[in-house]
Amino acid sequence: MSTLIFRTVAPFLTALMLLFSVFVLLRGHNEPGGGFIGGLIAVSALAIYGIAFGVAAMRRAIVLHPLTIAGIGLVASTLAGLVSLAAGVPFMTGLWIEPSFAGVTVPLSTVTLFDIGVYLVVIGGIGSIAMTLEEEGDL
Amino acid sequence: MADALTGTGLTMLALLLPFVGALLAPLAVRAFGGAAAWVLALLPLGAFAILSRHLGAVSEGQALTAGFDWIPSLGVRFSILIDGLSLTFALLVTGIGALIVLYAGGYLKGHPHLGRFLSFLFLFMGAMLGLVLSDSFLMLFVYWELTSIASFLLIGFDHTRTAARRAALQALVVTGAGGLLLLAGLLVIQAITGVSELSALAAMGSVLRDSPLYLAALLLVLGGAFTKSAQFPFHVWLPNAMEAPTPVSAYLHSATMVKAGVYLLMRLNPVMGQTPEWQMLLPLFGGVTLLAGALMALAETDLKRMLAYTTMASLGLLVLLTGLGTPHAVEAAVLYLVAHSLFKGTLFMVAGIIDHEAGTRDVTRLGGLGRAMPITFVAGGLAALSMMGLPPAFGFLAKEKTYYALTGGGLFVTILLVVVIIGNALMGAVGLLVGVRPFIGAPVKTPKHAHEGPPLLWLGPLLLAVKGVAIAIAAAVTHQMMTTPMASAVAGEARPVTISLLPHLGLPLLLSLVTVALAIAMFLTATRLRAAITSPMDALGWGPDRGFDQMIAGVLRFASALTRRLQPGRLDAYMTAGFVLLAALLLLTPALNGEWPNAPVFPADIPWDELAIFAIALCGLIAVVLAPNRLTAIVSLGIQGFAVAVIFLLYGAPDLAFTQFMIETLSVVILALVMTRLDLSPSDHRPLRQLLPDAALAGLVGFGFTIVLLKVTSVPFDPALSTFFAQFSKTIAHGANIVNVIIVDFRGTDTLGEIAVVMATGLAVLALLRLRGGSERRLADNDPDAAEAVETAPLQGRGV
């Protein structure tokens, strides 16, 4: 699989797909997309990188252990739910603030944090499975 | 009948104090060593003092209750009941408990795990105290099982010895199983009467006794009581429990825990007693237990085992008397229970001191210790006196009452009388053997040079033994404060106890004299009697103790056979079973209900682009089936999946399509990776006889899903949910994408659970694949082709 063309294209493809996955994640609330789909796209991106350069390179590229990423995601999602509790409303109630940065209004919410958590868990969880399998496979 | 309790907070504190002791004991022992016992004994003493405050009200015949809601949604309360019965038990538990803590401090002085031991002991004390004071059924059950667990920990304290571990497990299995029976019994009682508290049960007696479920409730409750109180044939665990250090035997297995069953029977006597079943079953089991226990006690030579069997006999006597339920019998049971707790606790501690100081517990190797251990001798002698039922000990009152209860009845009662006389005589003989025999006669050389133990050791037994005489001399006070309220609680009506040490000429006194004469005769001929009892038992060779081992072995064999059958370790078998069930579910449901869907109508004008997509999906499927090797099949499955995703897209579900695309991609990648890991042969060579059933099964499942889908879509669409989400997703959740809003907001908690599952799956896969050492081989074991695959393609050595 590790042809020259593939290895040349793979980093760009991965970078583009990762960027796209973040885009899909963030636009998810109003357009098709969201944390789950975004996470899956990101995993596919990582898989391409892994197939081209090997799992060791992929592990170096993402710095953290995939399950650490998943763990961070799970904590983020849980925190998003707990923030509501601290604000005196039932667990997981969405809270929104809309601060403006230099004239641009950016809606921020616990729901977004939650979705980012989902995104990270999917990357970490599925990524870990793929990497562990790929580590010793010869695909 | 029940009055509100004053000083609830303080009484609840008394319930808590032993558990505080359980936490503090290891720390205290670390700080003060064996002397910590003096400090720790203050806790049960404190509880004793707090509970004593209720003596006044209880002696006036009041039953006090208090409590608070525990699990309001289930209607469960944390409630306590203090009346004559429970208060007497509570005072015995805390009073003797304080002395036992002292004794344990001396007995295990310098033991590296003294702190742990005392902690377990306090845990038990708290459980037992809670058990006798519980008003609510559930609380009673929880404390009941907690005593079993504490007993398990204490019997197995010396956990490096196999015998101790076996005894601990046996006690836990027998009493734990009994506890479950008790729970069932209590639930049945609750279902019959609709009340869940003992104090409220008092008024429901006739409802309970007239119910068709009465016998079921009775048998279940008896199952709990008989296992706990070591009635034949559930007694096996009690003699074996002598593996525990002696303080445990003196406390749990004579004075308190084994009495829990008797407590329960006494507690239920007013509501469940006085029926033919009750008056038949209890005296029957009690009588057999009394006789068997007393005989086996004489057959033993180990002081502790002798005492254990007499405890069993005494419990039999208590059950017998409770079962009779006549006024005299209830009084006798109450008197005997108090007397037994005092003298048996004493004798166990005396046996422990002898063991500790002389180095052996074998009665045939002991003698003439009286000069070296005068205080212990006094304690043992007084306790033996009480056990024989001689004045001025409290046991005398109990025996007089027992004979009052058993004279002048019909044939059944007269048979019981004979049994009780023989049992009492045997127990009296054993009392002499344990409490007096080691101290008199010619001195025998013992393994250790015997001398009197330290005060920590002899204080407990001496106080208990003296108390056993004092409460008999001050019988009027004892009756007023303790036995009358207790007997009244057991009888369910006022039952003044008046018996005193003054001799009452009559048949009971004569029977007492006969008993004592028999006891002395048996004591003098003990060696010959022992041989006479042991030889037939040896000849039989089988007993409930062996039976227990056989039962456990049988259960284990059955369990492993069943596991081998249900869990053969073949993935294909599991999958087949799963799919067969799925197919049955999908197809049998409409078949049994006669609800097949109507045949679908194919629309005439399907656009050519949609037709093309369907064609691609179909091609993908055909390719899967015809694929020459597994990898091709996996990729072809991907084609079919992508086609379905396009269909979703065409019909206006972009999120679904999007997800489907990603899932299909990753499925193909991961499945392909798994294939390379499994060392399967590249293609599928199942023979036709395996292929056809699998194909049929796959077809059935597919057909089933088609049926379900057709049926579901033929039902008129209920737009309530869609309308709700469409209406509110923007206003409540600030999102236009309904699917995403549902996932992260409306049903966010579900999603949180799901991502936790994703995380756990990632961890599990990592753990499974990281298993080293022959993991490849083990994975390959699941593959039907593995044998030939291994032959044709030897495993390649792979690095970590």
C-alpha cells in the first residue's frame, strides 16, 4: 500500500480531512455534521496516515495515547453536563453564552463542549482499536 | 401498643458505637498494644449504658419504636423496636461484648493482627445489635446477613490454615443461604399482611395464621432460623466454627449469633405461633437437635468442640420450648436463654484460658489445674453449676421452669420430657467435664506449665459466672427488669415470671434431682460412654459434615459442566445461537400473532438514478456471496453499504448518510485489519453441509428484518415526536440540525452513556489484543479452518 504517490499525498489528505472533521464538528448544530461524524472523519484521516507511514509514525503524530484522548473527551462531556448542575438546573441542560469578539458574536455553549467531548471519544476509542489492530497487521 | 421512643438520637448512637469501634480498633491497637482492649471495651459499655436507660419504660411493659425514612421510594424505614425481648438481647450483646473485648485483648496479646481481629469483633457486635433492635424487615435481613459475614471473617481469622478457611466458608454458605430463605419468608409475610415492620406485625397475627401462604412463610422463616441457630441437620457449621479463636466462640457461637434464630422465633411466636405446624415442627427439630448435640458433645474430647455441641443442644432446647409456646414453656425459654448466654460464654472463656495457659484443650490430658488457676476454677465451677441447673445458679430457675412446662401434658409432651431429661443430664455431664474436670484430681503434665492468666483473661469469665449467680439470688429484680418484660414480649401478652431459688416441692424438683443424678453418673462413666457413642458414629462414617462437602463438590461439578456446555469457547457457535434467536424473534412474533405485513407495492416510476443505486447495492451483495476470498467479500460489503448511504442521501437524511459513509469506510478498514490478525485462511472453505445451514440462517434473519420493516412502515406514522423536535430544537436548544440536537441535547445523557461505551470498547480491544503469549494461537482456536490454516501457513513470529 505504501506507494510513493500514496505516501506523498497522505499527509495533505490527512491534514485536509482533519480540518474538515473540525468543520463538520462545529457546524453540526445547524447543518449535517456533529461530534460523532466529525470523529469518524478524523479517525479515517488518521487511518490513512497510519497506512502510509505505519502506526509508530501515527502515534508520534498524535502525541497522546488515543485512549488518553478518549478519556479527555469523556471528561469534557461529563463536565459539560456538570456545569448545568453547578448552575442549578438539571444535569445536561444546555447553557448558552454569546460573547462578542471584535464585533463578531460567537455562540458558546455547554452543548458545544459536549459535542467536542463526543468527537474526542470517537477519535480516541475507534482510533485506538484501529491502531492496535494495525500495529501488527500487514495491510 | 408501640410507644414513641424518647432520646432517639442517643439510642441510634448506641447502634453506631460498635461500628465506631470497628474503625478505631486497629488504630488503638497500634497505639496501645494489647492494653487497647481496656479503652475499646468502653464503647460496648457505653452502648450498654445508653440502652439500660430504657429498662424502666420496658419493665412497665412498653414497646418503644423510633426511626426515620431510609428508602422512601420503596417504603423502607430505618426503624428500631425496643421491648423486653430486644432489650434483653441488646444488653446481652453489649454487656458480654464488653467483657469479650477485654478477654480478646488478653487472649491475642501480641498477635500481629489483634487490631484486625477486634475490628471484625466490633463489626459483628454492631450487626448483632442492629439485628435484635431492627423493627423493619429489610433492616433485620441486612443485619442478619452482616452477622453471617462478620462470622465468616472471624472464623477464617487464622486464614493460613485450611481447616479455618473451610469452616468459615461452610458457616457462610449455610447461614447465608438461610438468610436468603429468611428474606423470602419476610417478603411472603409482608405480602400477606401488608406491613413491613415487626411492631406493626403484632396486630396482624390472625391474618397471617389464616392465610393459605402461612405454611410457606413459616417454612422459609424456619429455614433462616434453623440454619442460624444450628438446628439438626444444619448444625454442621457450628462445631467446625470452633476453628475461630476462643473469644469468637465464646461470643458469637454461644452467647449471641447462634441465638439470632431463636430470637427470630421468639419474636414471631405471638404472630405465627400456637398453630399445629408451629407446635409440631419446632419441638421436633428442637428435640432431635437437643439429643444429637448432647450425645455428640459427650463423644468429643476437645473442650471447645464439646461446648459447641452442647450449644447446639441448648439451641435445640430453646427451639423446643419456643415451639411449645405454653406460658410455662415461654418463661422457661426466656430463663434458659439468659442463663445459657452467661454460663456458656463463661465456659468457652474458661476453656480458652486452659488452652492458653496449659497448652491443650484435650479433656483427657488435663487435671489438677485448680491449685494453679483458682480464679478460673471458680468461674468454671459456677458456670458448670448453672449448666447443670443447680442452685444457687440461674440455670436452676430455667430448669425448674422447663420441667414445669413439660409435665402434665399429652404423649407428645411426655416424649419431649424424656428427651429433655436425657439431654439436660448429658449437658450437665459435659458441664462438669469442661468446668470442673480439668481443675480436680491428680495433676496431669500439660504441654505448658499452667498458671493463672492475667486479669484481662479471667475478668470476663469471672464476672459472667458471678452474674449468673447474682441474678438468681436477686431473682425478684431480675424478673422485674428483664425476664418478665421479655417473656411478655415472646408470649404477646403480660406474663409475669415469679420463680425463685426457694425449692418448690413437686414433680419438677424430683425430675431435677433425677437429672443431676444422671449427669453425675454420666460424668463418672464418661470414658466408657464416649466409646459407646463414637463407635457407631465411626461405623456410619457419613454425616452432614461430609454431606456438605459432597454437596459443594456436586454444585461445582454441575456448574463447570453447564459452563462447558454453554460456553464452549467457539465464536461461531455463539454467533449461530445469537442469530437463531434473532431469527426466531423476528419471525415467530408475527407468526404467533398472525400479523404478517401486506405485500409491498412497487412504485411504477422509479427514477433511473435511484434504480442504478439499487443495482449497485445488489451487485455488492452478490459480490459478497461469490467473492473468492474474504478480503474481497469485506470490500464488497462496503459497496453495498455505500449504496445504502446514497439511498439515505436521496431520501433526505444527510446526517444518516454521512454517518453511514464513515461507518462503512471504517468497518472495511477494521474488518480487514481483524482478518489479518486472525490468521484465517484467505478464503472460506466451509463444506456445503456447513454452508447451507449458515446461508439459510442468514436468509431467515434478512427475511425477518424485511418483514419487520414492512410492518413498521405500514403503520400510520405518528408525527408527535418529529413535530416536537422540529418545533423546539431551535427555540430550546438553539440548533437547526434536529438529529444533532437530539444527540447532544435532548437525549444528551444517552449519548454520554454511549461514548462511555465507546471508550470502554477501545480499552477492551486494547486489553484483548495486548494479551501476550500464544494469543495468536488462541484467536485461531476460534476458527473452524484453523487446524488446516496452521498446517498450511505456520504462524509467523511477530514482535510486540
